[in-house]
Amino acid sequence: MNLDMINEMWKEDSKIPEMSLDEVSRQTPSLHAKYLELRGIAKMQLKKAQADQKILLKDKWLYYNGKMPQEDIEKRGWEFDPFDGLKVLKGDMDYYYESDEDIRKSQAKIEYYEIMVETLEDIVNNINWRHQTIGNMIKWRMFEAGG
């Protein structure tokens, strides 16, 4: 599941054909269930990415502070000396954390899942109010018919 797939599904599922309002109304609960399930999956993916990042941040802290065993560094494929021989002050460590490729990828993954969850929450909210849209369409038809 990815954001493009969700957007493509919603482009189709959000259509309300004017000539079959009764059928669209009957489909609303199954649409609601579909997007609730997708939202739940996205939330679980987000939680996992956040948990994985916490482990990564701990490992990077050990790595940058010289407390990680060399075999662990080799296993991860990281450079033995992250500072290329430079002496780094404690106050400058944030520059290394913020520019670390693994941490940036992890943060990007979290942000992507957050956008997925927000998108799915907006879709579920739209589905929750779908009956209003259908009702307004019916009222407009009645108005046009002179009723």
C-alpha cells in the first residue's frame, strides 16, 4: 500500500453518479470499512517506523560516541571512523545526526506514513459526511423539479 495507490482508489470510490444515488448510499458502509482498514494498516506502519527509528537513533548514538563494538559497525557496513579523524565537540554532534543518511531516510519514511494516515483520515471523514452530499443532491433535484 502506498499513497499513489490510495489516491487512485479514492478517485474512483469518491465518484457519486447522479442516477444511482440509492446504490451509492448503500455502498457507503463498505467504503467506510475499506478505508478504516487501510487507515489502521497505515497507522501500524507508522508506529513500526517510529519504533525502528528509536532503535536506529540509539545505535547511531553508540556509533558516533565511539561506544559501538567494531563487529557491530562492520555488520552494519558503517565506516569505522564517522568523523574522518576530526575531533568533534559535543555541541556539534547534531550536525552529524541531522545529516546522517540512515536517520534522514528513517525520518522521511515516518513523514511519508504520517501523510498516508492524514490522507486516509480525510477520506474517512469525507465518507462519514457522504450522506449529506447525497441528501443535498436529492434536494437539488427536487428543487429543479419544482418540488
